[in-house]
Amino acid sequence: MYKRKIKPNKIENKAKSSMTLLVGFVIALLYSTNSSAQCAMCRAVLETEEGGVKAEAVNDGIVYLMAFPYILVAIIGYVIYKSRKPKAT
């Protein structure tokens, strides 16, 4: 006879989607590579200095500048999350 196809519900689809995203993120973390974060000129100037104080300062500055876009994205994501969340009454 006729068999009715059972459609997966939205919760199962979201769970599969979340799991796929998580697995992809873990794989990306496992296969990351190291890279130099300085241009050739900065590297040449900083390698000639003894003690490495300037080199550490430049690297700290790079990390400091790199953090702001992530902080902004996190704030915007939080605001969007709060605006879409239904208000409890």
C-alpha cells in the first residue's frame, strides 16, 4: 500500500546543523598552521635590535588591534540575540 513519508522536525534539523558546524570548527582548529604576523620590513628592523623589547611591543600591538573586531562582532551578536529573543511576560 501507500507509505507515508515522515518528515524530520525542525529540532532534529537544527541539531544536525549545529553538530556539523561544531565538527567543522574542531577540524579547522586541528589543521591550523603557524604564520608570521609581521611584514618583511618590520621583521628586518625588529630582528636587528638586541633584547627584543620593540619586537614584543609590536607583537602586543598586533594582538591588541586584532582583538577589537572580535569584540565588536560579539557585542553586535549579543544585541541581535537579545532583540530576537521573545520577552517573558
